[in-house]
Amino acid sequence: MKIHAIIAAAVLSSSILAPTNASAQVRDSQIVAPKVSHWEVRLPGGALVPTGVQRGAIKRGNLTAVQLAYAGRPNFAVMSTIGWARSRDVSAAGDPKLDVFTYDVGAEVRAPRTVFSPFAGLGAGGRSYNYRKLDVDATHNLAAYGSVGGELAMRRLRIRLEARDYVAGFKPLAGEGAGHTGNDVVVMAGFRLVSR
């Protein structure tokens, strides 16, 4: 009977003294939390706002996007975005409808996770302009961006606000004239749910 009591006491004391975080790793006499890496998917909406020379070429348009990010470290993520803006070519007769497609990959540096976590990023990719109903070939251009924003945490909900400043090549849509570099701002808002 005494042996059973001693064994039970030993098991109980070892379970109490064991580390509470079973997933932690011990390295060189230090407890190191495991690296957290995860995927994030968002469907933000917003607006494409032409600036500078672009204001005379295309109209402000509503934007829908898909963002996929991989956060290999808590303060760093690789981000891919595909966006579609519904605009108009204000330089052509009749202001024909124009689809503006953006596709890019970038890197994002994030502040430590708190109730509000700011971030900044850089990226590059492409921009395509395509008339919705006119029989004119689409134009394709290189694009780069810088971004700033933040993510607001409310329990499991994350609300993200982001502003991007794009610099992109712009070829005349009708195929006449020389190309130039254009600038526009994209403002997006989206949300996601996180697992506990």
C-alpha cells in the first residue's frame, strides 16, 4: 500500500513540476517557444484613386482583391495580391469602361501583435488595362508599390486597413503615343477570423 502511495505521489509531483507549455523546446538550458508560421487569406475591398498624370487617363474605380500571405515569423510576411478595379478611360470618347488588373508579390514588416499592429511593405508585379466592351488589345505594364497600414484585433476578428502607392508603366490604350510612368493610390479594407 505504501509503494502505491509513493508511486502516485511521484507521478502527481512530476506532472505538477512539468512545464505547462508542452510544445516548448528546451535548447541550451533555455525554454524556446516554437516558431509560429501560418497562412492568411483576405478578400479586401476598396478604391483605385489615380493621381498625377493618371487622373487625365483613368477614372477612380471600386476595387476588389484577393490577398494570400505567409507569415513565417510573427513580424514578417510574404504577401501576394490580385486586384480588379472597375474604372473608365476618361481620355477616350464616351468614357468606355475599363478593367484594371493588378497582380504583385511583396514583403511586409509588422510591429508586434497588440490591439492595433501597424505594418509597412514593398512589392512589385504587373498592371493590365483592358476595355470591357471594345475590341482593343489589353496593355500590360510593370508596377511597384509601397504600403502602410494596420490591423485591429477584436477577439478572433482582425480588421485590416491598407494604403498602397503604386508606380506603374502606362501605355496608351488605343495604341497611339508614347508610354509613360503613372501613379495611383489603392486603399483597401478587409477582415479575417483567426483560430484560437
